[in-house]
Amino acid sequence: MKQTSRTNTRTTTRTSRPGVPEVHVRGFPVLTQLAAGTLRNVDITAHDIPASDTTGPLPVSQLSLRLAGLRTSDDDREALARSAKGTTLLSYPDVSDALGLEISQGSSPDQVRAKVLLAPGTDVTVAATVSVLSGNRIAFKNFQVTGGLLPDVGRAALTTVFERPIRLRNIPEGLRLRSVTTTESGLGARLSGESVTFRSDDSAGSGSA
């Protein structure tokens, strides 16, 4: 009898170690897909991906990807997806650490706010817009003071801070940062790409710590 129902097979790995992903293989039948050497649709969610570079480090709190046409190399050291798209979350505490400022959500979807302590009991609130640069970098532009008085020396220092983009690290090769917006908990970014490569030592694509 012909089977008409569709079921999903879920393979999930849960651990407290950073970088270990949860994997969900979608579609039916999964064994037939495996025999053919290609999984049609796979969802991957990785948490707490560390930054591996000391130049502008920014860990990724969560990376959720939907992969199409996933196949592995002959030595199982790499996996190649025909295409991928997904989202990532960069927490405000991590963004704050990267910039050296206390960062929070701004008044619009493309704006962040920063509080700068000038002296005990004295602070200034500033804002900047977030945007995407090539190389999976996030830029902070249109810096402006929104509360308090900022001395010229402080303005010059903050201008230098906001002029330095921060880069996403440990993102699988082939994925490109497309857009970024602000949320209550952090910067939400969208990524997509074709011929996306996952290697066995990638924090976002492996079970290694």
C-alpha cells in the first residue's frame, strides 16, 4: 500500500557545552535521503558560539540555519549545503564587551543606545544606527548624543569606538550577513548563502567544544 503520510525524523543533541548544535532532519523518508547521499532539508541551531579572534571579538548567542541539499565529503571532514539561510542573535552583553560600552536597544529597529559614565553620578546617553558591511561585519554609524552633555574629548573617543566595525566569528564559509536589527535581547541578524561549507572544526557545525 502506498504511504501518503509525511513524518519528520528528529536527531537532537543537547549539552551545556558551547558550540554543540541541535540538528533536525526534515522530510520523509530519511533513510532514502541518506542512501542517496544528500539530505534535502536540515535545520541546525547552535548556541554560544565563541569568538576565536582577539580583533573585535563578538560571540554568537544563537545561530539558527535551514540548509538545503546537504551532503558530506568522502572523508566526512566537511559537509556542503547547496544553500542556507538563517538568523543569529548577538546579545547586548557581548556587544557591550566588544565595544567597551553599555549597549541596549535604541528607539528604532536600526538603532542602539549606549550609556557612558563620565564621573560618579554623571552619565551621557548616545545612540548609533547599525548596518551591515562586507566581510560579515556590523557597523555603527550616525553617532549622536541623546541625553546629557559630552565633552569634546569624550565625543572624539566615542567616535573612534563607533567607527570600528565588529565582525562575526566562526560563521560557516559561504554564509553572508544580509541585515541586522535591534531586539529587546540583542542584535538580530539574517544570513544566507550558497555552497555553504561546514568543517569538522567549525564551532557552528560540529560537536567539538
